[in-house]
Amino acid sequence: LVLDNVLFSKVTDSIKKNLDALGVNYPEAWKGSLNIALNETEFGNNFYSNTPDMEFSMINESNTACDYELLYEFQDEFGQIVHQQNETLSFKAGENRIHKTRLSVNRYGVMTMTVTAKGPDNTAVYKKNVALIKKPEKRNYVMGFCLPQRVTHYEYYDEIIDLFAEGGFSNLRFGISNAYRPSEGDRLLYYDWEKTVINAIKKNKLDWNLHISGGRTDWQDMPRNEETLAQWKRYCTQLAEDMDDGYGGEVSYEVWNEPNAGSFNPYGTPQDYVNLARAAKEAIKAHNPNSKIMVGSLSGISISYMNKIIEANGHDTIDCVTLHPYMWMQGPETGNMFPQIQNFQKLLDDNGLGDRPVWWTEIGWYTHVGIPKQAIYTAQMFLLNEVNGKMADRIQIFDATDDDRLPRETFGLINSSIDYEPFMARPAFLAMTNFADIMTDAEYVETISYDAMQNLYRFKLADGKDALVFWTQDANNQIALDLGVSEVSVCDLYGNRETQSGIDGKYQFDATIYPQYVIGDFSKLEISEKLFDVSKDAFNVVNHDKADFEIDNKTDKTVEVSATTSKNI
């Protein structure tokens, strides 16, 4: 850079200060701006609030004192600006400051926050993704998660478990393997990261599915002879002794992982698996007769392998049956998840095991289906489980966090350590905290067939209010109902509520692929004639373009129509 025949290799702050003192004009781009960064006061920038208190580090890089006009904007997953907030801050030259402010977003969701700082000479822009999460009042008995063993996550296990416990999750699946474990004599030792998990489970009083597996020298080699089964029983006995005291929650023991999958069990037969389960049961119940032994851990909804366990006289080993009913790229409805599990349940019923609870100890959707659909399918599964009489006593979502290695599995309710926003909640996590807030201790009442493609699910909530839950598989649908009340609360997938008034107790709702909840004190619930018809439910327009639509008012009331858009549309 050459200025008045003077060569500068870099325009530093001291050079700019000298130029200012000399009254020399130079390009605006040289002048300092406000450097902004969000401090991580909440783990993963997960805020259990829609009016979060945020802390920023701000540095005035200008050599002069100046005022900055700050604009905070929050953009939701649909790209709509849902909140704007202004603030003016005065800075001394070069001042470095910690600034705390409350941002009244009043919306829940995974948001992109943009902070624009306009100074006298230039403008600085800072962007950060944050999660604003609805905090449930109680934990949900069914809701659980799988805690993966990921090396880069070890130091964060305490914060991860705290985040899920605060979000209404009551239980988790976490394994302590027999394989390759260090020991002193016959006593097996625990790794420090395992101790962190154990203490976090105890602190949060979570129920624990302690997944037990592994041959002593090979995690795939199922113990199946006298010597290895004897060592397996010592391992189970030690776990029962060490894990049984002072948890506040229940500790259950799931035997092996997916014995019907060659990648986890290349050698053992169904009879070997039953022998393993029986040895675990004898060792664990000798210490605590009330401990629950969970058998199956089946890959998929494997009726054939479960039948082989039964044929191997495995009845007496089973306190609980576990399976992993993944749907992969399909949702719970399109994948016929519940009809398949009904067939599985029939096998249990027909063989005297109908009274055994069934847990789904791995189930979830990877983000290959799309991040929104990961949330949609997960919420639908939990809701349909309620509708189908809690076919799963407990559901443990795979996985708590996404993978920390490549290629990515892309499962996970929160990001991995290698994501751009480490450990930030994904929309599926928010869908579950909202489910816990609304549906904990709810009772299913009935299914209403609105039309050939649309079901409505009615519940009685814990506070005595009625709730109607619905969604569509594809196209939007208009639902007209007579609820007999003057107003209801409509809640979206993430916990955002708005009050809606009816016309003589009648309402018309827009059903989409996103589950939504209509809550109120219904005096009746009847399908009614539509209140109005709208000719279009979506518009694709560009700036300065024109879009026309027609509204047909089918009521005998005068209706005022308004169209509301985001601030950036």
C-alpha cells in the first residue's frame, strides 16, 4: 500500500491513529469497527428460555470513542425473521467490554442470530446459531436417550447428561463393556470418563439401562463356555454391587447388543445368547432380586430371532424385551412401524410373555431424511406410541450426539464436537422437550378419522385440558371442527403457542407435516363445515411480483382478512 509516496506493508491501528492526527483522509475500510462474539455461558449455546440472557465480548477497534447502533435479529429454520431488537452502546477508543443483555425473542426454535453494529464510519455483522428451548415442568417416563462412547466427547459427558435431564428425559442407555477392561486381580476397573457418566447419572437421578456386553478379550466374542461364562458372571456381579447403591433411579441390565447381527455377534447361537442372559440374571439378582434383566436387544423388529430365543427356553431370563426398530429413510407411518410391532407383540402374547414390558433401546432418524423430518418423525413416533397403548414402555433415542468421525452417521439429537456449532440442540431435541412439556402423564382418548387421509388424536392432559394432535403426510389440509369453546391454544412442534378465537365455537386449522397441538376445554368435538376456502396455501413470488388469491367466507359473519409476513419478506 502506497500513500503519499510512503510505503506501508500493513495499515495498523497506530498508523491509522497517526493519520487521523494529521488530518489525512483514507478509505473507510481502514477504520475500526466493533468486534463481537457470543460467550458460551450455556453449554452448546442451548438456552432453556425464549427470552435468553446473553453475554457478548465486544471490542471497539476504532481509535476514537464512538456510539454503535446494535440490531439483534433472530431468524427461524424457515428463514423468517421472528424478532428484532435495538440497542445503542457507547465505547471508548479501543475499549474491550463484556456486555450482557436480555433478548425478548418470545419464540422457541433453532435460530440464526445476527448482530449488526453500525458505527459512524462502518458496519460490522456477527452471526451465530443458538437453540431456544422450551423447558418442561416434569420428566417424561418414556423419553430416553443413548449416550455414545465418543473419545472427543468424554470431557463433555457431564454437560450432555445435564442438558438431557433438564429437557425432560428420564432415562438413558449407556454401556460398560467387559472387553479389554483393566483390572486389579479379579476386580475390573472403570475409566475416568465412565466415572464421569456414573456420577452424572447419579446426580440427575436418571433411570439407567446399563448395557452389558463383550467377551473379556474381544467385544464381539460372546462368552459361551464354562470358563468365559464364569468370568462373565464375575463381571455382572461386580456391576450389580457397584451400580446398585444411591442412584435415586432404577438400574436395569440389557444383555449384549444386537445378537442377531453378525457385526456384533459373529459366533454365538440363540442358545448361547440365552445361556449368557441366564448367567447375567443369576449373578445380578443374587445381589439385587429386584433388578430388571432385559433380553433381546434385537436389530430391527426381528420376530424370527425372538422366536429362537423362546425356543431356546429363554422365557425365564426375560424381565423386559428390547429391540431396535429403525425405520431408516421412512417415517413411523410410511414404514408401517406400529403394525410390525403389533405382530412382534403377538409373538410375545402367544408365548406367555405378553406381560413383559417392551423397550425400544435404539431408535432414531439420521439427518439424511432432512433435519426437519428428523424432528417430525421422532415426535410422530412418540405420539403414535401413546395412541397405540404405549407399545414401548420406554424409548431410548439413538443417539444423544452425532458422530465425531468421518463418514458421519448423522444420528443425534444434538450436534457433535466436530460440527460448526458443537453440541447445539437440533430441532428434534426441541420437539422432544415440547412433547415432555405437553404430553407427560397425558391419557389417550380416541382417534377421529377426519377424512380418508387425515386422523386426529385426542388426549386428556395432566391438567385436565383437552388436546387434539394432528399432522399430514404430504400436502396441507384444512381441518374444520366445532369445539364448543370461544378460544383455544395452538402449539407448534417446538412449544410456540398462540391463542385462536373461534366463530360460534367453530375453528379451521391448517394441518401440515409438522405435528401441532390444539389445547383447550372442549365442550364437544365434531367435524364441521369449513368456515372459509382459500384458493392457495403457498405462494412463490419474487420482489415486486404480484400474487392473487381468493377467500370464500362460508360463515354468516363479516370477516376481516389480514396477511402477516416475516420482517424480511
